[in-house]
Amino acid sequence: MNRPPTSASPALWALMMGNFVIGTGIMAVPGTLTDISDSLSVSIPQAGQLITAGAILMGLGAPVFATVVAGWDRRRLLALSLLWYGLLMGLCALAPSYGVLLVLRVLAVVSPAVFTPQAAASIGLMVPPAQRGRAITFVFMGWSVASVMGMPLSAWIGGAFGWRWAFALVALLAVLSAAWVWRVMPNGIRPAALSREAWGQTLGSAPLMLALGVTLLSGLGQFILFAYFAPYLQQTLSTSATTLSLMFLWFGAFGLLGTLGLTRWVDRVGAPRAVLFTLGLMALSLALWPLGRHALWAQALVMVPWALGCFAANSAQQARLVQLSPALAPATVSLNTSAIYAGQGLGAALGGLLIAQGQMLNLHHVGLALMLLAMGMSVWAARAQKRS
């Protein structure tokens, strides 16, 4: 694995682990969606609303929480957010009905709305400017590791033992990760409070707003199909639980590879170019998607470009926003988190609506159109940055 910058290395490893746990918990729902649907006697689109409801809370909550916790010591804040995640994911595993699970899931995702953006914002105060791009992509690599290990594992556990055990595993990992963050995170990390003026500067910046639009569109384009990988693969290729987990493992391995590559060259080529390239990779997979319907090996090959760009794009976007304005990072990263989860929620909702109308095999068409729009907006954002 690529090493983090030497500055604050123990804390960066702990923060990466925190993102791994957060990512595993988020992706446990897509990975176990079919089992949740079966065990709680709800339809696939209704089960998919667990993703939508959680994403709405994260999307709306991230900037609000960023303001509320502005004065908190980040060691205490990040550790407590992981403890909250562990508690609520444990309660989710015990939920007796879909309605109860939906409420608990929404409460659980308070933690992702806090942890991921505040971890990224803290990096600006922990490492020198020349190392920030690499440090941010390293910490965000926890999401890629989650796709390699967490998502396939949750899919396998869901198929073999039930979705409740997958959620329980995330709960345990969250508690352990909280202890690690508490032990190695330095005291006194407090990004500047988000004043009304700071929010005004953020919302009034065309490059920043356009960059956030890229995040929203790319998340929407992905999750129309990504949220329903499990039922899609079972419908088109009749995949078993074991095969499904192996497909997630395949996807995650290339996702990790893409993020590792990004950490090596993002500071050299620049974050805007990195974003455009990763979005192009995902668009390529969506364009080729129908080629994978008739053979497992073909589907695996078609998924490779998407996997290479998926998590790397989010990492590049985080680096892009922090580098655009380090002083406004707490605001921009929280808004980027909102855009990520808003895109996921809207994508899952739109995908569920299309599936309910018998359009499972056409999800990629809408996803491709949105990904191309994201690429166009990314070019626009880069031009606006140069003009400013």
C-alpha cells in the first residue's frame, strides 16, 4: 500500500481506517440489499430507500454539522462519531422490522456526515501544503479498501448468515476504530470556525460551486445502477451469494488500484485533470455495460474502468476543493460530502423508480448521460478556476 506523508502518519492511518469503517457500513446496504428485501418482506425498490433516506440525512446534515461542531477538538469529535456509528449499526442489526431499520439507519449515518468531511478538513492543519493532496487521497483510500474488503465481505456474510451479521461486524469495527483515533490523533486540532462570511465566500465562488456540481452529478450517475448491483447481477447472470461477493471483490480491488495510482500522481498532474480522467473511466464502463449481460467474465471486464475511477474520483474531488481554498476546507468538504450523498440518494431513488417500471436493464443509459454531464461541468469548473 502507498505510504502516507511522513507528517502525522499515525493519525493518517487511523483516519483512513475510520473511512474504511464508514465506507463498509455505507456499502453494506447495497451488498445485502436482496437479503434485506427477502428477510423483511419488502420489495427491492423499497429496500433501496434505505440508501436514499440515509443519503438525504447525510446530504442535508454535513454542512449543518460542520457549523455546529466547528469549535470541537477533532480528536474528540472523530472518536465520538465512530462510537455513535458503532452503537447505531449494532441497533440496526437488531431491528425487528423495516420501519425500525429505516429510522435507525438514518440516525446511524449522522456519523458519515461528520467523520469523512471533518477528517479531510483536519488534514490541512496536520501536514504541509505540498503534501496535502497526497494526504487527503491517502485518508480517503479507506473507502477504496472498504470496497475491496468490506463490501464483498458484507455481501458474503449477508448471503451466508444474513444481513444482520454484516451490520454487527461494522458495529464492532467502528468501536475499535474509535479507540485507535482517540489514541493517535493529536489534541488541539480545531479548524477555524465557519462564520457567515466563510459560508458566503464558499457559496459565492463559481469554481467551488461548479466543482460541487461535478460531485453531485457523478454520484447520481453512478448510484442509479451501483445501488442495485446485487439484484441486477442476480437477474442477468443468476449469480449466487459467493459469486456476487467475488464480483464485489473484483470491483473493489480495481477501485483500490485506482486510488493508489491517484495518490502517486494527483499532485503532479493536478486534481482537475485527475477528476476528468476518472469520470471518463466510469463513463466508458457505462457505455459498454450491455456487453456484460451474457457472461460473467465479460461483466467483470466491463466493470474494470468504473472501478478504477469510482473512488479515485471522490479522492481527487476532495483534493481539488481543499487546494482551491484551504481556509474554506471545512465548508467545502462538508458541502462535497453533501453532494456525494445527495447524488447517491437521488440515484438510488431514480434507479428504484425505473426498476419498479421494469427498466432494470436500461439503468446504464441514464447513468451514462449524467456522467457525461459531470465531465462537461468539470471542464467548466477548471476554466472558472483559471479565470478567477
